Amino acid sequence: MITIEPVIRNFRSNGYAQVYIRIIQKTKPAYIPTAFTATQNQIKDKKLIDYKLIVKISPKIESYYNKLNQVNTDNWTVQEVVSYLTSDSSEISFTDFCTEYINDMIRNDRENPASNYRVAINNLKKFSKEELYFSDITSKLINDWIKSLSKTATAKNSYPSCISTMFSAGQTKYNNYDKNIIRIPNRPFKAVIIPPKEKALKRAISRLSLLRLLTADTTNAKMVINTPRAKDVALLIIHLAGINVADLYYMEKDCLIGKNKLSYIRWKTKDKRKEDGRMIITIHPRILPLFKKYKGKKRLFCFSEDINSEKNFLKQVDMGLKELAFIAQVDENISTYVFRHSVGTIAQNHCGASTELVAFLLNHASGHKTTKGYIKKDFRPIDIINEKVINWIYYRKRLIKKKFKYNKKTK
């Protein structure tokens, strides 16, 4: 327990002594100077005993106790306690910092994750209050907030994770640990356990449903742009080994190598995995016309030129897929994820691909990071298994379920 009391340290030659507020944390003292002075008659054993002077200093001491009640100081040093009490951390707006942080993400072409961070802080503001300071972010607040999200599948993990990331970024910006200037001393996430993500639902659909969707006639679609385009996006996803919609949206012109090769780094992990996230795949002849149909001026595809954000692009595609499902008489909830999940499921269950090869096909990060650093990537197995998946969908070639093997003679 922290003790706060008014004391003096030494008397001056004129008989007066400056009054300090002494902070004791785990038997370690520290002193905060005040504007008051005292005489020997007002002091006993260096402690202030004069009632009138105590009354004048009491409001400051009370404000310190109130401030400390907002945070957990169990693991703080006495210097951290003093820094917290004497700083203006309560005046640093967390909501303003979050806005600044999110805008920086957008400026760095990270609009999609920025959207997730914006939703997270808006949800916390709705739960708590519109204007939040760093000192408002306590473990109790975060734990109560997580409890309110307990019935959600992903928000209970992703929202607090976003807030934790932004809070840490704020500490990095405002705290100077080398000089022991701690403007944001509270560490709320030390006493918070963020729930794990729930396992993603398996969204794969049957071969017949896939075939109906990919071959449906959209000539008379009510949404004359969205639905045909949604079908074309579905074709691109299936024929490009379950490519992400974000990669189609942001694909640069130089990703097209020659007439039928695509070489790109997955957009979602480009800042984390760098070259490790690269994919090289042969473009199937069936979708080559789509590269011409959706040719962009600045990027490979025109999607980013016609639609102002990846989020809106995904939203329009998913809307089109709903009508496409109606036209194709597919009574299932269809989204872009369905096609990506279906590629992986078909590759393993019907084409003999191992789980490791499916991860390679879908461009997932591998757990064998050190090993991968020694191995030069060979992307030919991607083309082979991708061709098998396409053949199984279109031509009913039910391949024998055996372990996928690749060697130089494999065609």
C-alpha cells in the first residue's frame, strides 16, 4: 500500500524548511516538493503537525490518492508512482491518439486493418464514454468490456488486441524510459487476458454448388454490374489457387510476368512476411480473358479505380454473390471466403495434397520459418495441385486420395 504524507527534509539557516509530499512504495521513499514552508513549531520528527498547514496541503494529497485508485500500482517502483502523480497523463487523449494512429495506417496503404482498429475504438467508446484519456484505460474497464463481448466469435479477441496495440504505441510515443519520464505509467493489459480466437467455420461447399455458381448465366441479373463481376471474381479466386480478394484489389501491374504468370506478395502479410509471402502461379487459360476485361490503368485490375476501398469492393462482391447464388439455385450462404475454403478442402480431400501443401497453396505462413530460410522455393507444385483442383470441379475427375508427391518428372 502506498503511503502519502507531508514532511520536511532539512531546515534552512533562516529557520524555515520546505514542505514535501513523501511517497512511500514498498518501503522506498520519494519526495514531491510543494510551495509551502514550515517552522520548527509546525514540525515533529520531520512530519507536519500544524493543522492549518495540513488543511492547505490535504487537497493535493487527496487528489494523488484518487489518481492512484484508477490504476494498479502493485508492480510499480516509487519513481514510477511519482512520475504518474506529477505527469499530465490524464490530459493525454487516448481517443485522439487512436485517430492519429489509424490515419497513419491509412496513409501507409493499410486501410483494411485500419478499419478494424477504428471499429474497435468506436466499440470501446460506446461501452465507456466518447472521450477517453490514457488514464481511463484500466484493467477493470478492459475486462468489463471483454465480458460484454463474450458472445461474439472474433470481436472478443480482435477488439482488445487492437486497443492493446494502440495503447502500447502511445506509451512508446509519450514515455521516455531512458530519462525516466513516464507520462503514461498505467499498464492495464498486464492484468487482462484477451480471449483466443474461435476456430474459423469450415465454409467449403459441394462440387455441384461450385459448378453451378461458376457457370451460372448472369445475363438477366438485376444487379447488372455487381453480379457478373462477383461471378468473375469467384472465377479468379478458384483458378488462382484461392487468391485473396485484397490481392486482386491491390495487385500491381508488374505482378504479371509475361502472358500467363502471376508473381505477387500477399497483401495481408506484406509488411510481416516480405518475400516469404510471395506466390508465383500460372494463369489458367479460362481466366485469361478476365485480365483484359478488368485491365486497370494504374494497377493490374481496375477494381481499385472503380471502387474507392477494398472494404467496399468486398461488400459489392458479396452482394453480387448473393444474387449469383439465387440464379444458380444454390441454397447456401455464399461469400468470397467460400471459394478460398473450397480450394483448400478439395486439394486435401480429393486431390491428395498434404496439409503442408494446402498451406503453401493458400499462401499461409509456415511454422517452419528457420527451415524455409534454407530452402529455395519451387512453385511448380502449386500449378500441379491447382490444375487438379480445377479439373475435379469441372470434369468430375475424382482423384484417388493418396499422399501428394512431387518430383521433377511430375507434370
